[in-house]
Amino acid sequence: MKGTPFRVLLDYADARWGPLAIEEMIDRAGLARGGAYTAVGDYPPEEFEALVSALAGVTGEGHARIYADLGRLTIDRLLLAQSDPVPEEQSVALALASLPRMLRQDTKKLYGDTPLPDFDLRHEQGGWIILDVDCRPFTPDFVEGAIRGLLMRLGKVARIERSESPCAPSKRVRFRVGSES
């Protein structure tokens, strides 16, 4: 995994809880490299998970909330770095349809050879959009945060329902997204 997600995590922890929380997070995670990350470096995803768990322990914030916030912040960084930005006047369906393309196009720069989430998008009666996602290597909370971040960035309000595969340890998740605007 490239260092960009690590940088997003460190920036997030610093902005929300300050530098002492970062120090304690790194100490608790017990990492060999001591918490030094560059955006272009390659690091094991397990270190990222260890840092998130340590941050949850330091702050009392839930893992799900941290991963969702990181998904939202990461999609914000991707949108800001876009050479071909998503037009704000797009519908929720078109914005969501652009998410896999955007992730594949720009995330390779940030995450290197890490496999990307696999998306299947279809429409359902009643105006719902169904996103079936294999979230690996991320968590479902991270992917939901990314979806919410994309919609927030475009000024869209949407209702999101999530159902996860009952087959553990699958990371296959279905998101039903209904437009409210």
C-alpha cells in the first residue's frame, strides 16, 4: 500500500486530536519503522490497520467511524487531485458511476499495486442505485465513507443503506443509494 493513506490518517489524527494523540497512536501500534511514512513509499496494509486500531484505543472513537472519516477524506484528496473532475451538476447515479473510474485512474498513483475495490452498479425500481462492492483491501466503512464523501463534495443528499455478505470473511457489500435531492 502506498503511503498516501498513512498520510491521510496522520493528518486526520493531528487535526482532530493533536500531535500527542499521534505519538501515543504510533507507540501503541508498536511499528518497526516508528511511524515515518512518505506518500510514495510502500507499506504493509497491516500497519495501516494497526494504526487505526491504536488510534481507536487512544481516542475512544470507534473503528467504523475512523474508517468512514478516512474514506471521506481520501476521496476528497482524490477529487482535488483529479485531472478530469466530476461535474457538480451530475446526478447521484452519474456521480456514483464515476467512482470506480476515478478510483482506478487516480488511486493507482496513490496505492501502487494494491488491488482496488470492485464495483458493480445497477438501477433498481423506485430510483435506487445499487452498488455491489468487493471492498478489499479497504473496509466497508472506508468505502461507505468514500461514497458519502463523493456525494457531499458534489452537494448531493442521499440515503444509503448497507448490507454485508453473511459469508465471513467476505468484504462483499451492497449499498443501496436513494437520491433525496
